[in-house]
Amino acid sequence: MANIASLPILLKELKLAQFSKSWEALSQKAIDEQWLPQAFLAELSQQEVSERHHKKLQRFLRESRLPSAKRFEQFDFNALSGATKNQIMALVNKIDWVKKANNVLLFGPSGVGKTHLASAIAYALIDKGIRVKFLTATCLVQALQAERASLTLVDALNRMDKFAVIIIDDIGYVKKTDNESHVLFEFIAHRYETGSLIITSNQPFSEWDSIFEDNMMTVAAIDRIVHHAKIIEIKGESYRKKQSAKGRESIEDDN
Ligand code: ADP
Ligand code: MG
């Protein structure tokens, strides 16, 4: 029989961190409560699995760089127009679009909740064990330009494949006048049918010619994005504007 004294080393060797933490206290409990050895082993294993799952989700949350406090808990669906709660929640409850590398496009004027919704959807996907990355379009372009300059663009594109969903927030903020904005096209072409994108935009497709270098590139980018995409159009006024109008009304009511 193995020596009990070697147990901590063996568990370390096997990278069973949670076992290491809990075996001592749990074995005392098992003795006191006369557990079967199998029950003791099952309990330890379960703790290991759930701790690993928890750690994995924490890691996914950190790497996603999602804006904080933009979850469904902070979102008021009553203030949403143009799209329905069911339509949005379907993206979370049925994740076949992620498995098929389909895209989601959130269109609408400024302030109507596109970024908030994209982020809330992403938080919910992480809860389901899906890896997500949030990037503003300008940040993405800058990062890709730097990779291109150091001749590592292809590696950078491949590295991003590990994210099943990438959010490109505010694609319309990229301007073709920016140096080498065609890295954005290369990114979209690379992502096509390999991973999902959630794209938010204040600008309808008809104005995307301000983003890409020429019309051919604009058409090719839109083609790839729209193929297997769900398009959600949010309408109405800016949420904050509505809120401050409400605030003013209630002050007036008080007077
Ligand atoms: P957009 O990306 O469409 O410009 P945002 O998602 O940035 O708009 O929303 C603007 C602000 O209003 C954010 O602080 C966001 O959290 C808030 N907001 C927008 N819509 C809602 C909503 N329906 N419920 C709660 N907060 C909202
Ligand atoms: Mg936004």
C-alpha cells in the first residue's frame, strides 16, 4: 500500500488542486460519519470538478474584457423597441448559431442599448462555457495593424480562433482614412465560417463604404458577415435621454 505521507506530493503531481485542499478535512468528516470509501472518493472528485469549472468560468470572464455591469440583470427590456426580449433570449437559450459560427448584427441609433445587449448576451454565453472576446472596432483595428507591422498578423488571427464569439463594437467608428483599415477586412474574411461575430453599428450597411477601402471590399465584407447572420434592429431614442426626460417629468410632477 502507498504511504499516506506521499499523498500531498502525488496529488500535486496529478494536478488535483482541490483534492489537495480538501482531502484532510474531508477524510476526518468521512471517518466521523462512517462514509463508504467510494462516497469519500466521489465527494472529492465532485469538488475537484466543480472547482475546475468555476475557475474556468472566472478565466473566461477575465479574458473576455466585457464591460462590467452590462448584464441582463441591469437591462430593462421594457425600454427596448424594435427587438423583443424573446428574440434576444433565444440567442442565449439556443446556442446553435455559435456552434455554426453564425453572426449576430445589432443595428440602431446611438444609446439604444446595442453595446449593453451584446455584452449581456456574451456574459450569458460565458456562463454556458463559451469563450468570448469583447473588442471595440477601433481597438481591434489598432491591434491588428500592430501585428501586421511586426509581420505576425496571421498568428494573431489564428490565436483569436479560440474565441467562439468575438464582439466588434461600433464597427462604424473605423474609417478607411485610418492607415490600413483593411486589416479589418482580413479579420472578417478569416473569421468567416470559423467563428461567430457579434457586431454593433450605428450605421446601416449603405454607409459601410466609409469603413472599407473600396466598394468591392465593402460588398465582400458585408457578404461574409450577412451570410448566416441574425440581424436585429433596435429602434427608438437613446436610453439615457429617455431616462433624463423621465427624471425631468417627475420633478415637474413634484412641483
Ligand atoms: P449603444 O451601444 O446602442 O450606443 P449602449 O448600450 O452603450 O448604447 O447604452 C447606452 C447607456 O444606456 C449604457 O449605459 C447602457 O447600459 C444604458 N442602456 C441602454 N439601454 C438600456 C436598457 N434597455 N436598460 C438598461 N440600461 C440601458
Ligand atoms: Mg455602443
